[in-house]
Amino acid sequence: MKSLSCYTIAKNCTDATDCQYGIEELQAYMRKLDDTAKPTPKTVRIRYFRLTEKLKKYKPQQA
């Protein structure tokens, strides 16, 4: 997991763009693991969940 940037950690993201970049990076990492038939580490899933939750705070749902 040392190939992931600091944007994959929710507390390091300061706006929606940072969160989106981190989510895209984690998705690519998970696809790479799927291609090699390796399980996704729990840490990666937690980071993904936290980033999606933080992104929801930056982009409120429209009525």
C-alpha cells in the first residue's frame, strides 16, 4: 500500500477535488488488486468509505 498518495486519507483532504482524487486513486488500486486476484486490504476499504462520506459533506444532495 506504499504506492498510495496522502489524498487517500480523508483528514488530508481539504475540498471535494482532493476527496475525488483520493477516491479515484483507491478505485484504481482496488482494480489492480482484483486483476491479480489479491484480496482488498481492510485499510483500503476503510479509506474509501471515509473519503466517500467526506465527499458527501462537501457536495450536499440537491432537492
